[in-house]
Amino acid sequence: MAEDEEREGEGRRDEAVVNAELIASVREALEAGDRAALLAQLAPLHAADIADLLEHLDDEDRIALIRLWGDDLDPDVLTELSEGVRNEIVPELTESQLARLARELETDDVVYLVEDLDEPEQEKVLEALDDADRVAVEKSLTYPEYSAGRLMQRELVTAPEHWTVGDVIDYMRASDELPETFYDVIIVDPRMRPVGMVPLSRIMAHRRDTPLAQLMTRDFHSFRPDQPQEDVAYAFNHYHLITAPVVDENGRLVGVITIDDAMAVLDEEAEEDILRLAGVGDEEISDSVWETVRLRFVWLSVNLATAILASMVISIFEDSLQAVVALAVLMPIVASMGGNAGTQTLTVAVRALATRDLTAANMWRVVGREILVGLFNGLAFALIMGLIGGVWFSSLELALVLGAAMVINLVAAALAGILIPIALQKAGADPAIASGTFVTTVTDVVGFFAFLGLATLVLL
């Protein structure tokens, strides 16, 4: 009966979504100060759904919800929140809420929770931890931001090589400090250096007297604490890892990274690239108006500067534009086609750099491919626009100029779209954050200069 009720509850949770009706019901409970009604609304929701709900509410309602929720607050909700909302909520937590958070979260989640907080808020959380966990979290915070040391958790299961399956099962059953979720037992030598790994599935599939040395895999991937988290996520994805130990400079085990944390990094990196390609940095939907203005203003200013540069190119050919009005009509087409082609190449290049499919070994082959793609697309659209421009303005010369400019700009767009992100990466910059602006500048300047320059030579 209890199992049926649990399954029924799981079904309700699966169906629960954050919608206007739910938000309205939660706001009614908050306005009435009705804690029972609030808990009834939150009970069927997954921690990620409650995080979404908090991000849909305004600042005042968020704080009211956390206060009314009280000691029943689910610590997992805090790890699901966006950074801005989380940093706003943590200072409002009571000592009892912080204590529950400290008891129930694993060390990697506590590190994730406190790393972006101001020092007073960090100290509040750290004080709620027991001594061992506090030392572990403080040690993790000494590692560089976005590194394996920040990503790893200290809760893990180890066993010596001479143990049997029965030994490790008995140990796990007797232990009160097992991780909430784990997939492998790490086999260590007497100096706590990992020498192999045994998946839990293999342990459960063999007799109790089977030696772990017979089951363990010696070919495993490990990381140093100072390695960038992007390297960790890439290795997990590339080598299909489930668990990987983290070792210090002496090869001793200091933590473990699991697939859920690595995949979260992959998701963050993909989201970050999308935002940076659009020039909005680390913007979140919950940011205030002023924060959003500040984040967008910088790149809009850069775009303004590049637009002025393109306008200066146009001004060089002011006499040509006055003499042949058709140039002003057709000019945006050349620039627009180049811009779109450049964005296509740029998007593929940034993704390939992020996944390490584009490397020094194949760079020139890829560059050559993109040049040919730009050339063939340029020829195709040169024919199309040459015919349209020739018929529209009854001028064969104008058609030839338009077609030639189209070819030149699409080839330039292909080159810019592939070479600019490569150059930025080699310079140590994030290719996603600035490439779009530079590629657009190149296609505008080359497009205007090629079209208007050729027109001046041929038509005037």
C-alpha cells in the first residue's frame, strides 16, 4: 500500500509543472501567510521545479516563500537556482535552515552554493558545517574557480586491493557516511593512491569471495584539482566516464567527480557560448533592469563603434551613391548576405572549438573547406542576385558588380567566421564572446567596400 502511494506520488511529481495557476496559488498562500497551503503546493514538486517557481516570483515573494517554508526548506532547491537568485536568498536563511543545508548537501554542492557568496554569507554557511566538512569545503575553495577542485566531492567509497566483494559490501552496509549517490568503488594502495575502479554493478554480480583485484579496471582517467572544469567535462563526454578520481601532485586521492557534475558543466558551457555569441555575457532572466542594461551596454557600444567604421567606408563612396541610386538600394543585400554567412561559419567554428573537434591538426583543412563553401555559395547567389539586379535596374554592368561583390563578401565571411574564433582562442580569449562583433565588422566593411568600389570602377 505504501509502495502504491509512493508510486502515485512520483507520478504526480512527474506531471507537476510551473504554470500561471501554480504561481497564483503560491502567491495567495504567501499573502495569507498560510504555511499549510504553501507546503501543499510545494509537496508534489521536484527541487528543480521549485527553483523555477522561485525564479518566476519577484524579489519580495521569493523571500516571503523562503521564510514561510521555514525548516522544511529542501536544500537541493538552492543548488538548482541561478546564481543571482541564490545569492539573494542565502542571506535570508535562518540558522536552522543553514544547519539542515549543511547536514544534507554533499561537499561539492556546498562549494557550489557558497563560492559566489560574499564573505559574511559564506561564513554563515561554513559555521553550520561540522569540522570535517568545513575543512573539506574550505580546501575546495582554495582551488581556482571553474576547476576540478571546485567540482569534486569529498564523499566517496574506497577499498584496498586485497578486499573481496563480501568485504566491501559489509563495509558499505556498516558505514554511516556513504555518498548519497555513487557508481564506483575506488581501489587504493596503502598511500591512498588510486590503482583501479570497480563499478557497483560488477560488485553485485559476483560472489562474496571474489577478490576486488580480479574485478577492478586499472585503465581509468583521473584529474588534478587545478585542471579547468572544461577539460573535465570534455573527458567525461569523450571517454564516456561515469566517475573519475581527483588526485594531488603526489597522486593521492583527494576527491571524486561524477557524471552529473560533469554534465552540468557541459550544459553551463553550452549556455554560456550561446549567450556570449549574442553579446549578453552571463545574463539571467531574473536579473534586474540595471544589471541587464549594464551587461548589454558594453557590447552594444562595441557594435556602435563597428557600425561607425562601416559607415565611414560608405562615406568614401558618397559621390558614387549620389550618381547611381541603385547602389543604395542593393548595398544592404551584399552586407546582409555576408553577415549571415559569417554567422553560420562562426557558430560551427565556436562549437567545434568547444568540443575540440577543431584543432591545430585539422585547422587548415577546415579553413579550406569553409573557403570553398563560401566560394560556391557566393557563385550561386551571385547568379541569383545578378539576374535580379540586372532585370530590376536594366543594367548588365550593375548585375556583374553585384555578383562579384557577393562572391568576394561570402568568401571573406567564411574566412572571418573560421579564423577570428581560432585567433581569439590562441590569444587566450573566449572565442564566443567577441567573435560575432568582429565577424560582422569584417563582412560589413568588405561588403560595402567591394560593392561600392567595383561600382565606382565599372559604372562611373
